Amino acid sequence: MANLQTTFAGITSPNPFWLASAPPTDKAYNVNRAFEAGWGGVVWKTLGEAGPPVVNVNGPRYGALLSPDRRLLGFNNIELITDRDLEINLREIAEVKRLWPDRAMVVSIMVPCEEKSWRAILPRVEDTGADAIELNFGCPHGMSERGMGAAVGQVPEYIQMVTQWCKQYGKLPVIVKLTPNITDIRNPARAAKAGGADAVSLINTINSIMGVDPYTLTMSPSTGGKGSHGGYCGPAVKPIALNMVAEIARDPQTAGLPISGIGGIGTWRDAVDYIALGAGNVQVCTAAMVYGFRIVQDMADGLSTYMDEMGFTSVSQIVGKATPTVSDWRYLNLNHISKAVINQDSCIQCGRCHVVCEDTSHQAITFEKNGKRHFEVKEDECVGCNLCVNVCPVVDCISMRDLAVGEIDLRTKKAVVGLHADWTTHPNNPMRSTA
Ligand SMILES: Cc1cc2nc3c(=O)[nH]c(=O)nc-3n(C[C@H](O)[C@H](O)[C@H](O)COP(=O)(O)O)c2cc1C
Ligand code: SF4
Ligand code: SF4
């Protein structure tokens, strides 16, 4: 069994699977059970400043996008930060950390964007024995209307300023949690680094509305007939988050800044995607809320088996392994050519590939041969777009074949060239480099 112990921003945990700041980490009861199940660490549900706690709506605070077989694809919430008293939370954090000294205990904080507010809460959190703090600059609803959460995360100068306060007045490592509701994720990550952050974590949730009840024509879910946008998460957001993680990992200005990957993680495969693209560990919320804490056991077993198969002896050996394969579009090799191939033995002749290629792609799949249904790729039309692969209901029935150098592409009638040629030098590009 591979050793899954991970050190992230100086914080050691028995595995790289942490629970993200959210309902699963809102109280000692949950976190103790999560640690019993095997989670390597938690980020405690975001704490606010001392005084009367925030108040949540007393109606539906969650909404879901479900597949036709009712598996959850996307999840939406309008929940605020913890609505429990600060003193109770701090006491429970200290108790749980004492019980589980080997697990990572990170405390998420969101207080007004004023120096005195941050200065007041930092020593109180440190007194709990927590390992680090996470600054919640990402909550996109409710709190952002009050000038906190995403309202801070959308202004790089504020991120830098608050991070600096936390480094100046606090002793714990600072993880800055970023909002995805921004045009270029590299700017807030750079600001966090400039402020002295020990790490960034991302993503928090994405602004979203789930839909409308067609019979009342009311936004749904609603609280007594009205709704507000919420934060979107779960499997549907993973590709968005992966791109943001990779953008930060390959940005020379944030090189080496540890990244905690969050968004749609529910399996060891999801975790490998994040880690290989540059994350040092991962955090999970929705999958735990939908399937329960015990999913971590499959995640840990799966990751360990994968590492044994691949010959990795520590998680750190996987970190960023795939980052150099992420490129800007303009550097992709335009001389590379692929064609779809249909395996006739596994084809169930449903015809979906033909329909989509005929209607929306390149009319490159047959429908019949000798009067019988027959689906075969016409290589002289196929541009290798991968659409048919994505719609075919049979696993691996359609695959993509890379043409060998020298092979004739039947569509262009030209031999495949071995040399790399991309848009930066392409003759159709008026801005091409001629050097
Ligand atoms: C119901 C709910 C409440 C959340 N509350 C917080 C919070 O208090 N603080 C925070 O930083 N993120 C909060 N999040 C965001 C999650 O920590 C996480 O960033 C996001 O859900 C993406 O991960 P996932 O796809 O695994 O859910 C919340 C998410 C959900 C679903
Ligand atoms: S790869 Fe694209 S063009 Fe080729 S057969 Fe499939 S859908 Fe048609
Ligand atoms: S979509 Fe797949 S199974 Fe259906 S006809 Fe095409 S290749 Fe065969």
C-alpha cells in the first residue's frame, strides 16, 4: 500500500483528502465522524466575527441538477457561513483537534474587510491549536452582498491587503480560498502570493440559478416565492475548477505556490486529475453531502492502488506531472491528425453517431450498407472532432486513431507531416511569426 501521507503548506495529514469548509465540517459531531471514517483533514465551516451569528433562510437552501437516473450532476446552495455561535465553534475546534492530533485542522474565516476585525479573530483561532487558517474570499451569495466573501475575492488589492494582515498579525499558515466568479483566476492568485499567502485553495462555488417552476413561473427553488442566485458545485464544476488550478500552476508568477484543489471531487480519479494538474491536496464537499463520509475509504484505496501500479511512493511525486501538457491553443500541433474508428463487434447499431455527425459535424458516418444498418467512418470526411466518441452509448466502441507520419489523410489527400506546426507560424495567420 502506497503511503498517502501528505504535507501541504507545512501541514501534514495522513492522506490528501480534506473536507472543504461547508456543512460536513460545521460541528464537532460531524468532524469527529469524518475523522473516524478516515478523512485526512478538514477545513472547518467558515467562522464569522463575534456577536450574533448570521441567519439562514428556513426553506430550501439547496437545489440540484440531476441526470435522468437521478444521479446528482450539479449542486446549488444559498447557505451562509456558520450560523452557530463563535464561542461554541472555537471550543469544538479545540476539542476535536486535541482528539485527532494527526489530522489537519484548518479554520475558515470571513470577517468584515477591516484590519481590526481580522486582528481580533486571529489569536482566538490560534488558541484552538488549529494548523492553519483559510480565508473565505469566495462565498458568492449573501455574504458578498455584505462586502465579504466573493466581494473581496473579486478585487486583487483587497486579497493582498487582508492576506498581509493575516500574515502580520497571525502565526498560522494562510490558505487563500479563491472565487471562480472572476475573469482571470491568475490575478487573485498572484495577489494572494504577493500578500504572503502560504497556499491558495479553489474553487469556491459559481454564481448560478437552477431554474423556474414552469407552472408557477417562479424561480426554483424559492423561499416563499422568491429566490436568489446561489453557489454551484459538484461534478459539473470540476472541469471549470481544473482549468483554474492548471492556470495557476503554470503561471510563472505563482510558480511553487501550493494549491488545494476543490470542485466536484468524489473519486480517486478526480483527485488524480487535480493533483497531476498541480494541486498538492484536494478538498471535498458535495460528494460527502451526497454519499456520506465513507467515500473517503474508496478514494484512499483507489489512490493507493493507482500509486502502486504507477510506481509512485508519495503523493508529491504526482503533483504537477500533467501541468506541462497544458498549453495555449496557439501552440497545438496542427499537423497532428486523428480519425474516428468504429468497432463493428461492439456496435449496437443505435445510430446516434450517424445522427450527430450528419446533422452537426462532417457527414462522416455511414447509415447503411447492402440495405442493412451499418455505421462506419468515412475517413475522407472525418475531421477527428470526437463528437461521435462522446455520444456513443457503448464504452470504447468508437475510438480515435492517430495517423502515422507519412500516412495519407484521405480528407486532404496529403501525407501526414512529422514536424510540429502551430498557429504561431501558420500561413493563414496574418500575425504569424516569420522569424
Ligand atoms: C451547502 C454548502 C455550503 C458551503 N459553505 C461554505 C463555507 O461556509 N465556506 C466556504 O469556504 N465554502 C463553502 N462552500 C463551498 C465548498 O467548500 C466548496 O468550495 C464547493 O462546494 C466546491 O466543492 P464541491 O464541488 O466538492 O462541493 C459551501 C458549499 C456548499 C455546497
Ligand atoms: S470524429 Fe467527428 S467528423 Fe469524425 S466521424 Fe466522428 S463526429 Fe464525424
Ligand atoms: S453510436 Fe456507437 S453503438 Fe451507436 S451506432 Fe454509433 S458506433 Fe454503434
